[in-house]
Amino acid sequence: MGENQQPKKILVVDDNEVNRYTLAKMLKSRGAEVLHASCGSQGLESAKESPDVALVDIHLPDMTGYEMLDQLRKKPEGASLPVVLMSATEPAPHARSAAAALGVHSFLTLPVVPEDLWIVIEATVHRQKRRA
């Protein structure tokens, strides 16, 4: 994809400070603006800032990534927000189907290679634009 199609604002929701820092550094190296949240409730609040895509950890301290996504989908700002779920372990097959029902666009297993991260983000945003 061309430079003008890259997302400008990316929401990273992860309670692990190292993960947030690492992801933000990777994303900022591509020119993205990064919004940070360390829990689901902060992520829901940050979603009001109209990010182009959200990267959400499955395991958050106040709710699961699935619960956050369920709440997000009920809000105008989150109804069509592209979401990529992240985890340090590969999600179980039943988790993938539950996530698909909530509109999850992709999964990332952490740690992630910077180029793979960007490929997933670009594909997610592109897929969402085709649906719109």
C-alpha cells in the first residue's frame, strides 16, 4: 500500500508497559500517531479519539479484550473500528470464532516482527475500507 493509505492514528491497549512501548516505537517509526491505554476502560475512552485501528490485548486487568470489544461495538465510535487482538499465546480455536462474531479483523501473537505488524495493520485497514 502507498504512504497515503497508512493509518495515522493507532490505539494500543495492553496492560504490559513493555509491549505498549515496543509497539508504539514500531508504529511511530512508520509515522503513525499512537494512543496508549493500559486497560479496557481506558481503551474505550481512547476510542473516542477516532483511531484508524485498535490493537487490543486479550488479557487486560479490568476486562478481557473480548469484553472490551463487545462494549466498543455498542458505541458509535467503535461500531466499525478495525480491531486486531493480541496475545502472548496463540488463541484457542473457539476464541477465534468468538472474536470473529465480534468483528475482530485479525490476531497477532506477541512478540511481533515490525514488518509483520505493519502488514497486519495495513491489511486490516484496507479490508475495513472495502466493507465501507
